[in-house]
Amino acid sequence: MKILGIDYGTKKIGLAISDETNTIAMPLEVINCDENVFDRIKEIVENNGVERVVVGLPITLSGNKGKRAQETEEFVSKLKDTIDVDIVEWDERLSTRFSERILNKANVKGRKRKKQVIDKIAATFILQGYLDSL
């Protein structure tokens, strides 16, 4: 069984996928929100034998759900209408900030290059956190 990790954003959605043993999360791709994201996610789920999807829920540092969390919950609701697998919401606090640090330490140069990969790195952090909790 594989697990798909999602870092939802209003412009781009980062995706990561687990290995077969659910030990390691690996970056997969970034989907632009102007594409038909639900069809693309359904295709990835079906083609990769995904049985669970973990969506990062942006809880505030104080533990509350803000506007972004509500938008993410709406996305999850639509996703549940599209795919027939278990969907889990996972606290994603600071996943993007950690991703930025990793890219800086890896000496990834250029704002454009960082923007191309930050979302799938954040999805990888979200998924790895979930895998580690299992």
C-alpha cells in the first residue's frame, strides 16, 4: 500500500508519495490549480496503488483553524467526492518553513527554482511526519 501526501495551496498543490513499506516519503510533483487537479490526483491514486491520502491542514501556531485551514477542508471535501480511498488531515505547521530551510542548506539558488520545488518538498514533510507517526 502506498500513501499520497498533499500540500494544498490556492495556486499550486505539492504531492509526495510513500514507498511500499510506508517508511520513506518522496517528492512526486506539483500541480497548478488551473489544471483539473481532482482528475490528476485520481489518476495518480489509481496508477500508483495509493490506498490513503494525507492532506496537510494548516493549523495556526496557537492551534486554531484559520482561513487557509477552512479552504483546505473544502478541498478535502471535494477530494472525497472524487476518490474512494481513506483521506486523513494532518497538522502541517511549519512544513513550508522547514522546506525553505532544506532548500537553503542544499544551496538551491534562485527564487524561481525554489518556487518550482517548495510545494512538493512541503508535501514530503507532511507525509513523512504522518509515516513516522504510524
